[in-house]
Amino acid sequence: MAGPLIPASTADGATAPEDRSGPARILPGAGRAAWLVARRLGMLALLLAAVFAAIEVLPGDAAQATSERGESAADVAVRRAALGLDRPVTERFRDWMSGLPTGDLGTTAHGQPVTTVLSGPFPNTLLLGSLALALSITGALALGSWATLRPGGRVDRAVAAASTAAFALPEFVVSVALLLVFSQWTGWLPAVTLTGPDGAPASWDMLVLPLLALAIPQIGWNTRIVRGAFADQADLPHVQAAILDGLPRHRILTHHMLPGALPAIAVSTATSAGMLVGGAVVVETLFNYPGIGAVLAGALTDRDTPLVAGVVAVTGAAISTLLLLADLIRDRILGTHR
Amino acid sequence: MTTTEATLTVRQQPARARVLTRALPALLLLLLALASPLLAPRAIDRPVTAPYGPADDAATLGGDLLGRDVLSRLLSGGAPLIATALSIALVVTGAATALGILAALRPRLGRWVERAADLAILLPSVLGIMLIALAWPSGGRLAVGAAAAVLGIPYAVRVVSAAAAPIAATGYIETASAGGERLWYLMAREVLPNLRSTLLALFGLRFVEGVYVVSVAAFLQLGPQPPEADWALMIRENAPGILLNPWAVAAPCLAIGVLAISVNLAAEALAPARPTPETPL
């Protein structure tokens, strides 16, 4: 019942072992790892090229988007030249791509380096995001394992319904519900984040509500993946043998099912990381939290495309890294099972 | 096919009833949204109370930031959101069905599908939509819908092709294709009928994803613009007054939440069950 739509083999964002493409099948250990790294890097470069091309093809550019009312065409042209938008596309693309590995994300529509704009709020979002990711993975593992103990039982059905409901909810719906319950009716937690002199949230309890608002939908999503992966593992011969041998249930879960389910869980972690970035835009706006998400929401009203493209590049790199980890985990596990 | 058909008829009645009960709240909301011009007690664009006026006889759910009637705006703010999400779900499911079945019948194309899905996973949908809406300022609702559809297709294709792969490997498909049947005939008449429950469930999931994406975009003021009545936009506009009139925010939140949860649970009930029951530990 849990996530039958997403069988682990299709949801885990990577090719099944038997149809590994290219050299991955025949190379020895280190060479294979290098191939996996190269493949993920190639993917990332392709995505960035697609992003750049999309911005290029669609009407409107940064110079026009930031134009004030009543500005003449000449003024816009001057700013276009200042932002370097009048140079040929290929040249700009080469500049942007060659700057990325060195941490240079280009210039915002207002002429500042993107990295400067992002460096202040970045630690705050990293804190919030990594806490939310850790919470959603541990929560999902706990709930998924609990549901797996009795397939089709009351707990399993309740977990399936709750996780399905949770991941359907947009973050702002969860945020509003939390705000109404925990800060308005009970007054236990602050509704807005106040920043201290160092630019970080002033106290820890300001983190709780944004953290929950981000994590609840992700717990739902990951619980379904974990549950589906465990269900796929339960059919395998070595797990069946362990069950027939009468091993303790928690031991079957941790030693016989979890290793095989890990690749799927690792990939869902990567997908979650992406969704958390999207969610952070909403949650940080609502809770006034000083992070990248709030900067992005501001970039939208400012029509600052280069800034958004920079964040897309960084997010893509982070997701690629997590997917690469998933690849390596899968490789290790399949290697030992061969 | 006879065995599956037999199990289908056994399972059909309770399953269908369960899908209907789960989808009922969403259907009710849909009816309300369609009937809003007849039901809305007040004009949606004129102040009837003080800003964030409390709920009383003048306005059942109080007023919003300009004192406009929250109830009337709630009733008329659902239709555009639901319509956009429905069209996204239709486009994504339609495209994914064709491409997914094709990928299952033609493995070389299947590998390209995998690559496209691997690429799409790197771009979170909210960020992708922001990017497209920014680079296409005149696009409005269309830009958001198109972006959501394009970004949603690769993953959906992967789901369909995974469901179609075992069917494509069956004997009757091989027989038909060896007998010289055309590709479109194989796709539409041999594979497609077996994917009914998968596709219905996929449609439900894509609708929920569509609601998510469109409402998050509206919340970020991409797509619908004030003074339009739109559930997500209402939440964004009225959030500052949440202490004065909680209903102005809570009512549209409830509407979006109930819609999404109801369709998601219905889609889950539609999804094909596991072929063999799981062993208890």
C-alpha cells in the first residue's frame, strides 16, 4: 500500500544495476567511482547550460527588468552595456560557466556580485535546511520502519494516510497552521524571527516553527519512499530467509533490509534537499527568517534573474553531490552483493 | 489477463467506493468554486468592513486587508487555481503516457528518458518556475503553467515507462509486434488499456503537484496579480493581519489543504496494489 506508484527502482533517480550504461559496468573500483563523478558533473554542466539557454531564449533581460518607470531606452542600453549584456551569447555563457567552479556566480541585475549578496544569509539557510533535512530523514526512517513491522496493519495504514496527507500540503499551509496553533492560541513560540547583531536569529526558539514547516511535508514524502523501499526489500530471498530463521524484527530491519533500501533513501534525500530550497523561499518569507529564501523572494520582486540563476546553480551542485553519494552507496552495496 | 480481471472485479467495488469517499471533499470544493458567482454574498472587489474586520453579520468570515469580504473572495478564488492545476495535470499525464509507453516499447528511447529524468531532478520545481517567470515577465499564469508542465514531465514519464515495461515484455505484445502491427496500435490498443489505474493515480498526483506549484508561485506573486481573488494570493496578502482576522488566512489555507489532501489520498487509493502481499516480519 505504501507508495506503490513509486517502486524503489523507478523512484530512486538512478539506473538499475543491470542496465548500467557505459564503462561503469566493466571498470574496477576507483575507475568506476571516477566515472560516476564525471557523469554527475556532466549532468550538472548540462543543466546549467539549459538554464542559461532558457533565460536567453525567453523575452526580457536583467537590464529591462530592473528599469524604472519613465526611463528612456538609452538609459536601459547604458545599463545593459554596464552589465555586459550586449556581448555575444556564447562569450557570456563561457564567462558564466568558467566562473562557476571558482565560486564566481556572476553579477546581479543591480551590479553586485551574486556571491556577496548570498554570503550573509547563506549560513542561516544552511542551518535551517540541514536541520530540516536531518529531521525529515530520521522521522521518515522511524515511521517507515514502524509501519513495515506489520504490513497492512493499523500502524501501516495510519502512517500511509498521514504521510500522503503531509506531502500534499504546500509549506505555507503548514506554516499558517503552526502559526495559528503555536504562537497565536498558545503563545509558546515566536511568530517572527528577529535577528541579532551578527545577522543570525536572536534565539533558538525562533528556529522551531520554520523548521517544522519545512520538515513536515518532507517527512511525508520520505516516509513513502522508505516504506516503498522496505516493501521491495521484503520480497527478496535473503530477507525471506532471515524472517524464516526467526531473527529478531529490528535486526532484520537494520541488517537485512536497510542496506538494500539505502540507495533509494539516499536519492530521496537529494530530492528532498531540492524541495527544501523551494520551501525555504516560502517559509523564510512568512517567518521573516534571514536566509537565502528571503533573498530569493526579494529577487522575484526585483526581477533579478542572474541572482535566481546563481541560486539554481548552487542548488543543482548540492543535489548533484547528494546524488553522487547515492551512486557511490549503491555501488558499494551492489559490489558486496555480487 | 483473466486472473487479473478476476481480482479486479473482486477488489473493484470497495476500492472504487474508497476512492470516491476520499475524493469527495475535493469534488465539493470544485462545485463550490464553479457555483461561486451564484453563492458569493458580496462583491469581491469592494470593501464591506474595516481592514481585517472581525467576523460578524456584515461579513461571515470578516474582511481582508482592504476590508473586502473574505467569504466571497474565498468562493471565487478557487476556480482559477483548480483550472490551472487541472490543465497542468492533463498536459503532464498525456505527454507522459505517450512518451512512457514509447520508452517501454523502444528501449533505446527509454535510456534517453532516464537521462532526462536524471537531469530534471537537479532543478527543484519552485526554482525552475521562478526562473521561467522572471525571464518571461509577460507570461503570467501561462508561464507558470508551462514551466510546471515542462518540469513535471520527465519524472512522470519515468513512472509510466516503469509501469509499462513489464507489459511491453509480455508474449501478446511480442506476438502483435511480430505480426506487423503498427507502433501506435501497440501503444494505444495493447499497452494503454492495462495502465488505467497507474495513469489515474498519476493524474491525481500530478494534480496535487500542480496545486502545489501554482499556489506557491501565486504566493510568491508570480501568476495571478492583485486585486485578483486567488487562494494563495489571499494568504500572502493577509498574512500581516493574521492576529486581527485569522479567518482571512486560515480559510484559504484550509481550502488548499483540503483540496490537496483529498486528491492525494484518492490517488493513493487508485494506485495499483502490490502483486503479492508483503510478509510480516
